Amino acid sequence: MTGLEQKISLGIIAIITCAAIPFLAGLLSLKSKGFRGFIEGKGSIFIKDGKIMEDNLKKERYSTDELLELLRKKNVFQVSDVEFAVLEPTGDLSVLLKKENQPLTAKDLNMSVATVKEPQTVIMDGKILDEPLTTIGRSRRWLITELEKLGVTIDNVFLGQVNSYGELTVDLYDDKLKVPSPQERPLILATMKKCQADLESFALGTENKEAKELYRKNSEKLQKAIEKVSPILRN
């Protein structure tokens, strides 16, 4: 073996060794809790029953100011409110508040609450997004009706979202402008249009021929009524 070949072989061995060490260390960490503690370290209790463990602070070389800073990052400003706080091997502080200082939840009151779904963005940069509208079972006609209730047009909307309750909120291009409240007569017109749009949706969504025909006829009647009263309600 020449000197060059020997150097290449040693280089390959070094690369394989460097790659194998982290792999083996990770494998041993999964298999052995003691080895994992040696490699990754263990958590250190900083607060117990609302009292600071000074010896552990000194051991980890943390000052009281640094502990208070970590607590503030967790929105905790009083040590006595803390039941348990531990410094994780990653350097993060895990905090458990005392029961009386924890936020009240629906579970505490034995209340059942509806699942909140993520809001759907239906308008972006003044353009309607059809896919999110379809996801929530709404149509363009419904969206335009909701915008009319707010007294704005698509072109003025930078971002529009529909929450899990079916409510539309918009952010306008001009942040100085406030979304105006809909006036009474335009609101009536918008409601009529919404009802007409809902009837069309019902007609498209049902397989029952009689129901489909009934929805279609009523939708047409309501559309004619809208055309008659629109000049009055728009003023």
C-alpha cells in the first residue's frame, strides 16, 4: 500500500468513525437511561412548593436574577405562585403553577365546549380563494353578501378570514380605515341575498327531486323580490 492509499484509507476510517459515534451514542441513549443522563444531563429543580432551591441554583451557576428572568418568560412574576420549576437539560425552564394560580378551564367547571376549528382565509390580496370557501361549505355569493353587510368591496380587502362560527373578519389595505357597521336597509338587502344564496345551495346539495324543485322555485321568487326592492334598500 502506497503512502497516498494509506492516507485515503485513514481518511475513510476517520469519516466512518465520526459518523458512527453520534449514531451509537443515540442508540445507547435510547436503551440506557443512565447513559442518556450522562450524555444529555438531568433536570435540576429550581423551585419546589414555592421555595427556591438555592443549592441547585449554585450548582447550575444560575443567579437569582437569571431565574426571575426565566420565570418572566413564562409569564410568572411571583415565585410563591410556583408549585414546581425545573431547569431542563436544554436550558429551558419548565414551570407548574400552584393549583389556585392556574387558569380556570371549562373542565374545572364541568362544561363541555365545542371544538374550535382553524380559521379559513377566503380573501387574500383582494382576491377570493375558492378552495377555503368550499372547505367551509360557503359560496362566492355568500362571501359577497357578508362583505356588503360590512360595507366593503373585495378590492378594499387585504385579508379576509372566516372563523369556526362562520363569522367573516376583514383587514383592509388602509389600516387607518375602520370597517363600517352595516346600515339597516343595506343589511336587510344583504340578508335577503343570503337567504336566496342559501336556497340555491340547498337545491344543489339535495338529491330529493321534490325538495330540489321547491328550493329552486323559492330561490327564483326571492330573487325577483330582491330585484324589486333593491333600488329602495340601497338608498
